[in-house]
Amino acid sequence: MEGFAEVSRNRGKKTAWIPDQHGAWAMLTVPFLAGAFLSPHPGARHALLLAAWLLGYAAVFHAQQWLRLRRVAARRPQVARRHVRPALVLGAATALAGIPLAALHPWLLLAGAAAAPFVAVNSWFAHANRERALVNGLVAVVPACGMLLVAARLGGGGLPWAPAAACLLYFAGTVPYVKTMIRERNSPTYYCGSVAYHAVATALAACLSPWLALPFAAYLARAAALPGRGLKVAVVGAVEIVGSAALLASLLLVF
């Protein structure tokens, strides 16, 4: 996953079992927690689904790294093979956590099938060694935010499209914004595109709820003011963690 997952990436730990795209964890957990706590009956089922969700992400991460490194490190196959064991073990752990839930709630299989095309696109980008492509990041955001709907439904609720849309607006915005802070920090095109996106997102969020205009206006301000200031990566990451926490709090308060 891209977006502000790019913020804390540590290239020196590529073979660690826990994926080093630390910012991705916020994108994985915030929509899920929002859906769980907005549902009528949050509980143990959510804990099991969250475990399966996070383990599944880690398994897919290692599988995609294996795909990528088979190509870019063809003369050193052992580099790619280091990701095989984590992918298999974490995949098995995902199945152990997910199969009991799927047996009780077969519709979860449909949710998994809906996410599969997005995972396939991300896997293609990994194979092509283009993980940091803008499109790849935006594609990864969709199933992550869709977990809000899954978590809400698991808790006996409906399908709260408005908070899911708010998550999509925020996390999609992190993709171009973080690029303006790191890899594309000298690109006027990325900067203008990021600011324009956040302006539109603020207007759309206000349509979902006038109260959402407040956090989204802050996201717009940071997209306009922070690029070009030479902030350290750790600071950029901290700002995004605060932004994610503010989004979760806003969703729980508004909806």
C-alpha cells in the first residue's frame, strides 16, 4: 500500500516479517475501527476479522515483494526467496483467523472477492517494480476504505456509505500529498494537483456532513502549506498519524 505508507519506509528491513510500510497500518485500521464502532454490536468477531485483515495484508506484502524481487534481483534469487516463508506462514495464519468467520458469515467471501481485483492490480505494479506509481497507491486505498463497510455489516449494521466515502476522500489525498513531501517535493505539477484535490475533497466532505469540513479544511491547509518546508520524514509521518486520528474521531462523532 502506498500513500503515506511511503512516509516511514525503512529500506534496510525489507525481509522483516512485519511490513515496513508503517503508514499503511493507519490506512488499514482507521476505516476498520470506524466501521466496527459505528456498528450496533462491536465485539470479538471484529477482533478476529481485524487479525485476519492485518495478517492478510502482511502475507500479500511478502508475496508482492517476492514477485518484484524475482525480476529486479534475478541474479540473486535468494533475495526474493526470503519473502516466501513469511508469505506462506502469514497466509496460513490469515486462513486460520478467517475461515471460522467465513463459515459463520459466508458473505465475507463476497467481500474478499470484491477486493481481489484491487490486490491483483497492486500485484501487477509490484511485478513491474512500479509500486510507487500514483495509480497503484490510489488503487490500494479502495479496499482499505471498503473495510469500513465490512466491519459495520459484521456488527449488525447497514452499509454506512458516507463515512466510507469520507475515508476514501482522506486516504486518497494522502497519496499525492505525501509525494509532494518526499519523492515529488520539487514537482509543481504534483503540488498543484494535490492542493486542487484537497480543495475538491473538502467540498465533497462538507456535502457528506458540514462538520467534516473542519478536518478536511485542515488537510487542505497542510497540503498547501507544508510542502517545500524541508520537514523530516518522521515529522511528515507524525502529521499524518494525527490526521488519521482526527479522521477517526470525526467519523465517530459525526456519524
